[in-house]
Amino acid sequence: MSCSVLSADRLATGLIALPGVYRPQADTRFLAAALGDEDVGPGTEMLEIGTGTGALALHAAGRGARVTAVDVSWSAVVTARLNALRRRLPLRVLHGDFAARAARRRFDLVIANPPYVPAPQARLPSHGPERAWDAGPDGRVVINRICTAAPALLRPGGVLLIVHSGMCGAEETVDRLAEARLAAEVTATTSVPWGPVLRSRRAWLESQGLAAEAEQREELVIIRARHL
């Protein structure tokens, strides 16, 4: 199944972003389109992992969901809280690691646009805007943690939606979620032009076999997993 990126939406209208906070981009809009297909409304308990500006969390809160948003960046936490005030929407925004902050809680819906850009450094950055995209040599450091944690975060029948690059291996994500006893599949794909981060790493990505020579577009995937 394929899905086109939302090109004309109000996802980011009126949002502010403090320096270093990831602004809504193609992957954000792509995940928003997938979120739009879910049954979200009053009574839905939702967790967003890595909220950034809070755009997606506020999108769900505007539909009546009770949303908890988590981010490791204090700048992102402050940004999301300010945007919630500006839009006059209830949003619980927490700072820290998602697994720790959501421990012992279960949700109807978990969404994530995690860091997924392959990076030469194995260690995740501890500060700076790179925290929003750098994810180790295979781009899977955070993705793998989400796959492991998902069963404990979801109620029976709950759904995980995650977006990431095809460079990271969509089938590996599906397999890991299946191993965690979730029913998982790729539900949408799209193609977007390479951004400045990928272009700056072209030689390294090609040397690692993660990109073909002269490749200009990146595949994004939406993976949906349901707790049985």
C-alpha cells in the first residue's frame, strides 16, 4: 500500500520552534496522514515518543485524545508546552527517556518519528539538533528500543505507528515487532528528496552500502503494529 505525503495541511500552522528543535517536515506529515486513519477521539490515551514541536501530539489532542508527549530535549519540551498553550489544547509533556517516563502505563495508541538517520558515530549525540536524527551506524538505535518496549506500552488492541527511512530496514522492524508478539506490517510508503543531512553524508552512506551512487530520493515507511 502506498500513501502520498500531505502537501497542504495545517499541521505546523502557528507553531513555534526554539533553536535546535526539529520542525515538522515530510516525515511528520507522512505520520500525520497515518494518524488520520486511526480511530482517535475522546477517551483515546496516546503517547508520542520524541514530540519535537508537539505538532502530532497537538493534532491528536485536537481530536479529543488525552496525549502524553515525551522528548529527551528540554528545548523540545518547552517548545511543545508553549505550542499547547498557544493552541489552548491540553497536552502532558514530559522530559526524559520514553521508556522511563511511560513506565507502568499503557496506551491505546503510541506514535513515533524517532531519530533514524545512519551516522558514523555509534554513540547517540547528547546535545544539539543532531539528537533529532542521528541514530547510530545502521539508524536503528532508537527504533530497536521502541520495538522492544512496545508490548509494555500498549493495551490489548493498542496500536503503534512508527515512521522511518527505508535505509534502516523496514522488514527488520516488522520482524522485531513480530518477535515481540505484535501484528506488524508496512502500511504506507513514500519517496522524498534527500535532505541536507543525507547529502552531507553521501560518501559515507555509499561506502556502507546504505545508498546507491547518485541516489537522490529517500524511501519513508509507515509501520503499524497492533497488540493482540
